[in-house]
Amino acid sequence: MPASKRLKPALQPQTASTKWVLRSFVLLFLVGLGTYLDRIKHRWYIFDPAAINALARAAIAASPNDTSGMIQHILTNLTRTHPSTLVRINPDSNEWMFNNAGGAMGALYIIHASLTEYLFIFGTPLGTEGHSGVLPADDYFNILVGEHLERYTPGMVHYLPRGTPKQYKMHEGCWAMEYARGWIPLMVPFGLADGLTSTLDLPTLYKTGKITLREMGKNLLVGKI
Ligand SMILES: *[C@@H]1O[C@H](CO)[C@@H](O)[C@H](O)[C@H]1NC(C)=O
Ligand SMILES: *[C@@H]1O[C@H](CO)[C@@H](O)[C@H](O)[C@H]1NC(C)=O
């Protein structure tokens, strides 16, 4: 036994209880901080669910039956209405990756990702079905093309409140613009679980992680939390 260990005094009952009192204070502090941040998180939101839905409808009207035309419309509008000094919008609409979560699979393009918001295009030419996840964020799923069940058609928005699980299905050729607000990093475990325990598609996980961190980082650099 090393000398230092032998010489270490035995823990007195008093020091042990001091330690637990300290730990309880730290825990209380963290819970308080979490509750406070949760109450003020709206201060960091820059997108608005109604405006996002108006934009989805305008994109559908501007480019009927043309998903990439709709996406271009959305990007042009967002880059015009949100200065790059305040928020980072990913302009590369060729940056698609697979996404597996809750048993559903589709293609994903990250338009915006920060600590409190994300905006994705998500869809599938083949159709898919799965579990929505019990998300720690409010989720607004704006249908651009196709059908989402129960029956949601282009221009409609499927609102999934924080903490509500659902089964969902996207029919063949369904594409949507998904806007979420809340604590985005807490959604990561749901986003990674299928990849780590089922698909083992490591290149996709790597690409998703890399792009998400890059976008969040660029947003933090311009002060967008
Ligand atoms: C962006 O889209 C919204 C909703 O369609 C519209 O009201 C607004 O005028 C558009 N802004 C620009 C700069 O295109
Ligand atoms: C869009 O597709 C639908 C169904 O395929 C068709 O009836 C409609 O004419 C198309 N609209 C345009 C503007 O191409």
C-alpha cells in the first residue's frame, strides 16, 4: 500500500455529512439554473412557428410539385430576412444525409442548428413510419409535398408539443420542413440511438455530428444561442 493511502485519515462522520450537504446544494443550484434557463429560453428564438408555416405555404405556391424549387425559395427568403451577422443559415442545399430515428428513415438537410432551435428539411421518396420520440422541444412539422398521417397535406403543420410521443407515417414522396424550439442538445440521444444500436451506419453518424456541430458553432460565433 502506498504511503499516502496509509496516512490518509479515515473519513469522520461529520465530514461525510458536510459533503452531502454540499452535494445537495450543488444539485439544488443546478435544478434552479435549469428551471430558470427553461423559463427564459424564448429570448434566444429567432424563428416563429407561424412565419415558418407562412414561408412553407409561399414556397409551395411558388414552386408547385417541385421540392428543390421549394427549398430554394425557403433558403432565399431566410437568407434575406435573417442577416448573417445574427444567425447562421446553411446555404448548401446539396448537403443531404440519411437520418434514422425512432425506427423511421429519411433524408435530412440541416438549414439551421443552434442550441435552442433547429430547422430541417426531412423527407423520403419511398415512405417511412416510426416513433416521433419524446422530444424535449416543441416540434412543427410543415408538410411541403405528399402526405403525413394522420392526414396532413401540403401547407399544413403537424404540431408535436414537447414530451408527447406519437406514431407517424410519411407516405411515398413526402417532404417536410421541420422546425423545433427547445433544448436541442437534449434531442441528440434520440437522434443517435438508432445509429448506435441498429444501423451502425458510422459514416452517416459522423456526417450528422460534424455538420450539426459546425452549424451550432457558427451560430455561437455570431451570438445565436
Ligand atoms: C419571406 O416569406 C414571408 C412568408 O411568405 C413573406 O411574408 C416575406 O415577405 C418574405 N420575405 C422576403 C424578403 O422574401
Ligand atoms: C402537380 O401534380 C399534380 C398531380 O400529379 C397535377 O395534377 C398538377 O397539374 C401539377 N401541377 C403543376 C403546376 O405542375
